[in-house]
Amino acid sequence: MSARRALFILAAFLAPVIETSAFADGFAGLGGEAKGFAEVVEGTPIVFPRDFGPHPAFRTEWWYLTANLEDAAGASYGLQWTLFRQASAPGDERQGWAIQNIWMAHAAVTNAKEHLFAETFARGGVGLAGVTAEPFRAWIDNWRFSSRDDAPGAGLARMMVEAAGPDFRYKLNLAVDRPPVLHGKNGFSVKSDDGRASYYFSQPFFKIDGVLVIRGQEIKVSGLAWMDREWSSQPLTATQKGWDWFSLHFTNGEKVMVFQLRDETARAFRAGTWIHADGTSEALDRDDIALTPLSRIHLNGRTLPGQWKLTVKSRGVEVETTPLNADSWMATRFSYWEGPISFRGSHEGKGYLEMTGY
């Protein structure tokens, strides 16, 4: 997972328009039955470029980009661009307006003083939103995350991203020279003790630069970006009600992804991936990861962690995270917290944090 996430956000939006029984269990119903949809099977290979594209046999999937940015004066910013696909019913894809796919997207820009965000929706099948694998292109209306027009055949190596909302817009270029990283067992990412899972990979090595526009002011920025790609049909249990997801860029070039899925009846399910600077990686054992809230914040009638202590025992990591802006609340159809963080301790660097279910 991204522990992630999105699937649940989109599912909650769709609850009124999809058969109620499909949302009877678990967070946003994704612990409930997914009869007729494809199952996640261990040993199924992740194949590129095919798996950059959509998987309509599965109930849900997303394309998720976050970035830690700085301007020329060293001020920090965060960026989010996300596209979610949710199928309202299983079976062969229909045509036009009858197609089962519904799309939702989120975009956000964060600095130390403001967190600006936007949300948009579209039906599939009529050209308003979609994804193609080769050349890679993900879009909804005029928001786009895709291979650059001047780099045909480059796959994810040369990309661009753009979006706009009230009081902000952005357009940036991305470049990468390493292959994607597979999480779990070669992309088979377990989410619960009873074996619920998703297919999950990331591209955490993007370098990114371009322009943010905040309330009419253009700001040239550059930094590091992280793309998550995930799909599944029934990834959670009925008692898993929220999660905390971290992506961290260390100053030495190494990276780590960790998440926990909080459970009403059992200890949290934790997992992660250690990513070396050369792009090789290893899965982290559940007991190797510790996540401890250090402070609390109060937003929109909710209480949630403000700072965290994150430990990866096998790697000698013990850090404390601090949000760039504690009020990074996504007051979207289904609300959650997501924003850029920094961390200090045994290691230093920047990253992103998502928290849901509080």
C-alpha cells in the first residue's frame, strides 16, 4: 500500500451509487466481498510497461505521485497528484456511459503556511479520464501525469505532471534512471494476517523540477518525487479501519516505505521496503518496524498524530518526523491527512506521510 489508501477514498465516495452490500464491511467496505472481481494471486509477475496501465478486472487501483520540493531560497513545498479508478460492478467492460469505471483525482500543494487542494470526478468510457500503458498517460479532464511528448518510447524515464485548483496550479517535469521497486514478494503486498493483498510497486527515484503557482505567484522548484502504483479487489479485513503510510528519502540516497494498517481487534499489521541507493531493495519484516506517535494535533473535529517516532531496527533507523504544515488536511469527499514531512535522528531527510481513519 501505499497503505494506501486511495482505494478507500474512492470507495467511500462511490458508496451511495454502488450496491450497498459491497460496502458493509471494513474501512470504506473494502473488507467486504468482491465477488466477481479478479483476485490477487502470489507469484503473478509484474510486467512493464503493461502494469503501468489499468486492470479493469480488479475493483480498484490508483496512480499516486508525491514530491518534496524546494525553491531557490531553500523554502520547502509538497505536491500531490493522484488518479483513482473504481469499478462499480464486475464483468467485461461495457462501452461509453455504461462502462463500470468511475474516476476520481486529488491534487494538492503544501507550504509552511498553506495546504491547497482540489478534487475532481469523471465517468470512464467517454474520454474524460483514463490511463494508457504505452505511451504512459494518466488523465482526468486537463490534469495529466504522462510520458513527455518530446520523449516517445521513454516510458517512465521522462515524465510531466500538471494540475490546477482554486488558488494553485503546477506543471513540472520528472526524470528517472532506475527501474521501479516491487514491494512485498515481487509485487505481492500482504495487508493482513489472513492474507489479504494487493499488487504494489513504486518509482521512488524521480527527480522533479518546474513551476508551482500559488495565489498567482510563480515559484520555480526542484526536488524528489515518489510514484506509487497499486491495484486489488479486496485488500483489507472487516476490522481494519485506517492506516499510516510513510515514504522517506534519506540524504545518503537510500529510501524506505513503511505502513501500518490499524485493526480494531488485533495489533496493527506493518510492512515495508528498504530501498538502496542503487535501486535494489529488500522487504522489511513486520517486527522490524516500530511506529510511535509523539504528539497530537486537532483538525476538523479529529485528533491524530502530529509527530512520529519511526524505527527500523535492522537498519539502525530511529528518527522523529515533523510535518511541514500540520494542517495538511484533505477535506475531500472522504477526508484524510497527507503532507510533506522532514525527519531527524539516526538519519535525516524528507518524505511524505498519509494518515486515514482518525
